[in-house]
Amino acid sequence: MKSFFYLSFILFSFFTVKSQTSFGLTAGYVNANAKTSDFNGDNSESESGFYAGIVLDNKISETVSIVAELSYMNADNINFLQLPIFAKIYIANSSFNVQGGFQITYTLEEVLDDFTKFNFGLGGGFGYDITEHFFVETRYIFQLNDYFKGPDTVLESKINFFNIGVGYKF
């Protein structure tokens, strides 16, 4: 858990060095789709919830921003911390943007010994700046690592996340 907070601090410190950094708040709906595969087949379960957090948007050119967020997420009474780092590319000088990057998710609940609390995923999404301050966005994150780290090589467990939300930049 300490390494997660250290990584968050280092990344947020990096983003605040630039003068084009804006701070904000973000919140919205999340759907967590858990999939477990073993010798009996696949089992999938989907849970909905919410997320809320802070966002740092570092504009590095007229059309490109690097965005870092730290969000608390709750889906079916399971609590997570999400740390997405995404590139945001604006399309043809408009308010629409395409996003891509990675996300680290940390499970705040106790887990069994054969499971990890960390999820590393890649994702993409779209956004729209309604005004200079208000924005909407949607993302889908595919988990790359396996939550199960035990000796049974047949079991695989992953959670993918779908977020749709709004935000305000100061």
C-alpha cells in the first residue's frame, strides 16, 4: 500500500512542475466486470458503483494533455483506489478527445493469500470538454495481470472497468 501512495505522490509531483497544469474533481458511474476462468469454464459477474477523485491535467501542447487521476471507487461494497495515467489527444482542434493509457487499481479490501491487491490495466476512451472547466468522459480498462497468484496455473481472475463520468477543472 505504501508503494502505491509513493508512486501516486511522485507522479502527481511530476505533473505539477509544468505551468499548464490544471487541477479538478471527477466523479461518475463505474461497472466492474469480474471474470474467472478455470478447468470448469468461465464465470463472469458484473457489479455497478461509483467513483470520485481528483484530476491533474497537464497540457503539453494545443492538442495533447497528460492526465493523472486518483479516485476512490466502490462497486458492490468492494472499495478500490484507481490511478489512471492517460494521454488525451484533441481531434481537429475541437472539444472532442481520444484517450489512451494505463491504470493501476489497488483493492482496499482484505484478499485471500493466493490473490494480489494490485490490478494493472490498459485502456482507452473518449471525452468532451463542455466548457473550459466542465468535461465528460468514458473509459474502458482491460486488466493485464492476473489477480490469482497461487500455485494453480489453471485459475485466472481479472476485473475490467468501465467508467463514465463528469469533471470540473479549476
